[in-house]
Amino acid sequence: MFGIVRPCRHRLGESLASQWMAHLCGLCLALRGDHGQFARVVTNYDGLLISVLTEAQAERGGGGRRTAGPCPLRGMRSASVAQGEGARLAAAVSLVLASAKVRDHVADGDGLLARRPVAFAARRVAASWDAAGVRTGSAVGFDTAVLVDAVDRQAGVEALAGPGTPILAVTEPTETATGAAFAHTAILAGRPGNAVPLAEAGRLFGRLAHLLDAVEDKEADAASGAWNPLTATGTPLVEARRLADDAVHGIRLALREADFTDSKLAHRLLVHELHASVDRAFGTASCAHRPELAGPYAPPGGPGAPLPPQPPRRDPRGPLAGCLVWAGLACTCQMCCGAYEDPWSRERKEGLCGQCDCSGCGDCCSCCDCCGNCCSCCGEDGCDCSCDC
């Protein structure tokens, strides 16, 4: 999994969390259906935004859901998943995004990719994903050439960048690609009037994704000697933060110009969760569900309050009993999704799919963050943020 939008189920609420998982599973199954099992490895959090935006604009009752059979990654449970052209467009974009990631890691010589045989195989995989993205994109009327061109141009842009080069010159290819993908959701949903504002939202999302990726990788890139846009252009973190906050604000304004059937999930992900992503990348996040990260004091039950005491721990299992329990958990994939009891210590743990980013869980909605006030439109199912400051 990769992507900057990694929402926490505590912030989404039960209804929006279920919708988010429906799009995530829908993207995964669209990749499998068109390109085979191995293609599912490119499932990513940012790609599913394409599916979310398409559904948010579509007329109700358009058959955007189907019931999928049991899946090991859902603990062998069936589920309602997104389907249709939005999921297929998300798959096409994800394939090209993943191809770009692989090429970038090959160029940087990261880990095993520093070895020529592995790098050669990785390039072959990236090329096959590019071709698969073209096929799926064509099937939904989207020309992925703009994505492939952005990937190809990125290397040249980076080679020419140096101290004093505007950081936005480096993010431009990504902005162009994501803008085109976001705009096409309006065409798929039959709302061509939304194409312009969504292209702007996509352009700013691409800028933000590029900036946050650079911020999060800055120290590691410096240690390994890998190229980093902030270091190469001499852009200070203060300026990167200003640009990131400006992008989040611009996305919020662009979404207001679009006409949606149901914007709750799209708004939650592209406004509130992006704000949390910026905080996380710059190390300014806090979490009400982790007492050590919460404020020094909070009234009982209020934001930032510690969680209720956990039930007393039971005696740990022996080595043999623990191994047997571990085998059962592994076979049913409960260690991937859902809550489970540690086979040996018997501590309650979350599966890999359930380990969410809880940063900012204590915050009220930030749609009125310009004046610092919480707005009353916040609720478990999201916020339409009709309030204006």
C-alpha cells in the first residue's frame, strides 16, 4: 500500500469507513479482473480517490455496488464493493502510478534494485503495468498518454533542477497527470461541467502528494544519497509547508465549485484527511486515541481523553498452543484484517488492514480552520462544511 491519504476509521465513522473499504476492495478487484492476481499489488490509497470521486458525482441507483465473495484479505468475509468505470479508471491510474514508483526506485538504486538482474526484472514489470494501464484507460475513454508522458518527463525535469529552481517546476508533471485523472471522473459520471474544478483539485492533489513524499523521504534520501526535490532545489521545510497548506485550501475551494450527488466521503478524504496527512508528514499531528500523544489534560469523555481501561490480561499460551493458534489465524487471514488475540501473549491486536493513521483523531472538522472554530456540521458520517468563514 502507498499513498498520502491514509484515513483513520475513528475519524471516518462507521458509515464512511465502510464506503472507503468498498472503494478499496473495488479497486483491488478491478485490477484482478482486468489484469490478473499479481496486478492487485498496485492497489493504493490515493488511486481509490478516483473511484470515490466518480461515485460522488454519479446519479443514485446507478449500480455502483456489487457483493463480492469471501476474500482472504477480508478474513474470508464477503463485502459490498465498488464497481464500474470509476473503479476501472482508478485501476488504470494505479497501474501507471505504481510503474512510476518502480522506475523511481530503480533509478535511485534502492535496496535490491541496486542489483542489475533485479533492476532489469523491475523495469519489465513496470513496462507491463504501463501497457495494462493503457488498455484499461482506453476501455473507459481515458488516454493514459498524459500519465505516461508525465512519468517520462519527470526524470528530465529532475535532471535540470538545482539550487534556486522553483519546487513547483519539479512537481508540474505530477500535477498535470493527477489533474487529468480527476477531470475524467466528471466525464464518466456524466457531469462535464465538473471537469474544470476537478482538474484544479487534481492538480493541487498531485502537488501535495509530491511535496509530502519529498518531506517524508528527506532524511532517508540524505542518508542514502538519493535525489530529493527539496534538497536539490534548496527549498526549506517552511516553504514546503506553506505550499502544502495552500494546496489543501485550494482543493477545498475547487470542490465547492463542483456539483456532487453525495460529497461526504470525497470531502472527508480530500479536505480533512489531506489536512491530517500534512500534519503527519511535518510531524505536527496529535491523536486522541493514543494517550501519550494527546494533550496533557482532557475532561472525561472529551476530545483527547484516554481510552477506557482494557480488560485484564489472561495468562499467555505456551509455545505449542501459541503455534497452533497462529496457524489458525494465518489460515483465516485474521492477522491481515480485523482484530485478533496475539497467539502467545493474548494481547488484543489489529490486523494489518485495520492499522490506521490516528493522527488528529481528536480534532473537530477543519472546514472552518480559517477562524479556528469547530462547526456543528461535523458528525459520524462526515461533514458537508456548508459553513463559511
